[in-house]
Amino acid sequence: MKTTLLKKFGERIRAARTKIGMSQEVLAKKSGLHRTYIGMIERAEKNVTLQNMSRILKAMKIKISDFFKDF
């Protein structure tokens, strides 16, 4: 069962990624993660680690504090 927190996090990642016009493939390459892993995070199928969250946000040039503002 997908938790609300995972769903909200995944939705925010997808929204941020599409806002800057970045594909899952490009985000995966820039973050050093696999494209299917990015997709699983966006669909709330994976519970992302703090380390990988940081890698994803850095790849999109988003500060962690800005990402979680009004979360």
C-alpha cells in the first residue's frame, strides 16, 4: 500500500522534473541512478533513501529546504 508521504514525495519529484523540462532518463544520468528507480520513486513504489533524495535534488539544482517548503 502506498503511503501518503511516498505519494506526495513522488508527485513533487515528478512536478519539479517536468517543470524544468527534464526527462527521467536525464535525471537518472545526472543523479547517477537508474531510470526505473526514478520512475518507481515518482509512482511511490520505492521508499527513497536520504542519500538518493539528495542526489536527485542536486541533479535538478533544487535545495532540500526549498523542496520541502510547505510539504
